[in-house]
Amino acid sequence: MKSQITNLYCPSCHKKFSHTVLINLCQCGLPLLVNYDLQQAKKTLTKDSLFKRINSMWRYNEVLPVLDSLNIVTLGEGMTPLQPSVTIGKKFGIEKLFFKDESMNPTGSFKARGLAMAVSKAKELGVEKIIIPTAGNAGSALAAYCARANIKCKVIMPESTPDAFAIDVLYHGGEVEKVSGSIKDAGARVHDLVDAENWFAVSTLKEPYRIEGKKTMGYELAEQLDFVLPDVIIYPTGGGTGLIGMWKAFDEMEQLGWIDSHRPKMVSVQSEGCAPIVKAFNDDADNAELWENPTTHAAGLRVPGAIGDFLILDAIRKSGGTALAVSEDAISDGTKDMSRLEGIFPAPEGGASLAAFYELVKSEFIKPSDTVVIFNTGSGYKYLDVLKERI
Ligand SMILES: *Cc1c(COP(=O)(O)O)cnc(C)c1O
């Protein structure tokens, strides 16, 4: 059951790198992804083998990058429930509607998956201090896993970030620094501190392992739907790690013999106040332009530029999916409906996914026979100061 990691590779210039040394980006400046020997993995990572495995994302060990299980830093992330809709699906005539409820992860969001993986791998490679720019949830998750791994951590966040995110970082013993502007400005500050103070940065897709944690959402969906992937996946997109990660997982699972070549239509949801991916999708562009003055109360979607933009756009297009922006009021309504009609108290980003679902049913992009998965990526409890203004 050991990791079958072979190397890192650049999906853009195709250069290969070793996984045994610490690295951030490819020499060409773009993200690196992880390769595995899937033919080897296939021998032990069978569908039947899953019954006996640990009930967390670490069950997919062969296709995860950590070599020595003693380096795994875990709080039980992953294997979140796939909740069938009780009301909204029936109301709109979509009988097979599900919510992948990522609010059930440690630290209240799916960022736990990526940061558990990044911290575990950093521990394996001897890292002693880690820094991150965040819109909120990534900082919380990093701080919790660093506390568990006894690694020093520093979190740079925009001033506008909801209070909970700085509070839990401080409780976990991390340092917090606030900057004016968006996560982009936090990223620039991280860049300066990395050089000045020798931190290891785990910014979204500027480090190869967070995505390996996030991709487990794709494996779980397959398992939870008896190895028939849904027709449509609705995903609130900031940096796009989850979308790119699931897309990678689907290819891996096909090579493992778990699924066929059918792929879900990948739908990327953003806010009208910050929609660089939607604009690029509509403009038929391969890359997204930087979004000026990003504003949205869904903090995780306030990402004006994503380094993995070309990977997000490629996955959306190859899947026959789409990208759409929803208004702040629609996000609020989605957040309320998911709470009121389904009993799930979502992060506003999850509310945005539900708002997009409504649009896609109206435009008939979603058909009554479709199996649809809406991602609720985080917990509403982290956003109480924002949500109380919008009751
Ligand atoms: C970070 C975050 C997102 C965006 O995720 P990406 O994979 O970076 O696109 C969405 N929702 C919540 C709650 C987040 O914390």
C-alpha cells in the first residue's frame, strides 16, 4: 500500500523534476503536477480493497505523494458526506441532485485536504517554517496542521477577511499579518517574506502537493456514486485547485480501471464582482486577465488572478462544461436556501454553487435526467460576521 509517486512534471513545458527535493514551481514559472506509476498502483488499489481502508482521504495512499506513513499529518480530513437533496432537487425536477458537503472537514473547509497533504509532504522533506497567502480557510487549515506537525507558520490575509480565520490561526499558534487589498496583495507580501526570512510558501498551485489532497474529492465522488461519475459538477472557483485536482483524479481512475472515459461537465462558478475565469471562458481565451478591484462576500472567490487559469479553462472546455458568474444577492439567496431547505449551513461559496445550479436549470444546461453534484466547499460558521449582515 505504499505511494507510487514517480516524479513531478510541468503540464505546460513538460519538464520533469524529482519529488525528493523541495520545490515550488517549474523553471518556466508554471505549476508542477505529480506523476504516479498507476500500473503498479492498480495491483493493490482496487475497488474491493477500499472496504478495509481508513475512512479518510488517506485511503488512496498509492496515488498520494507521502512516502513514509509516519510523516502523515492528519485530523481526519476527507470522506465527507454526499448528501442527496431532500427539497431543492424535487422542486426543480432534478431527481438526482447531491451536495458534497466539504464543511464537514477539519477546520471547516475542503482546504483541510490540500493543506494536510502539503504539510505532510513538507514534513517529509524537512521543512521547519511555512507561509501562506489566504482568503481565509487555507490559513486556518495550514495553522491547524502546522500545530500538529510542530512546524512554524505564518498567514498573510486581506484586512477584509472574516474574523474567525485570524482567530483560529492565532489559537493554533500561527502568526497573522493583514494586508490591504486582496489575496493577490497577500501573495506579493509572501513573496517578499520568503526571500527575506526563508519561509517555505504553500500558495495555491505554487507548490505541487496541495492539489494532490484536493483531488481526493474526485476519488470520493466515484466511490460514493458506485463508480459512475455524475453528469454535472458545480464548483465555486477561486484558484481552481479542486477543479483541476478532480480532473486529474478522473484520468488516474480511468487508468486504474475504476471508471470509463465518461467525464462530468465541469462548471466553474464565480461572483460577478470577481469573475476572471468566466470572462476568459466567454472570450475563448486560454489564460485569464487579472480582475481589477475584486469584490465579493464569498471570500474564497475573491481571487483576481489564478496561476492555474489555463488548467481550469482546459478542464472546463474538455469536459463540455461552462463558467458563470452570480450576483452577491444570488449568493446570499443560495446560502439561505441551502440552510433552510437542506439543513446544510454553507459558506457563501457553497451558496454561489447553488445559485449557479438555479441558473443552469433555467437555461436547460442541466437536464432532468442528469446526476448533479453541488459543492459546498466550507462551513457558514466561519463567516458569521459577514452572514449576520445579510440575514
Ligand atoms: C478556497 C475556497 C474556494 C476556492 O477553491 P479553489 O479550489 O482555490 O478554487 C471555494 N470555497 C471556499 C470555502 C474556499 O475556502
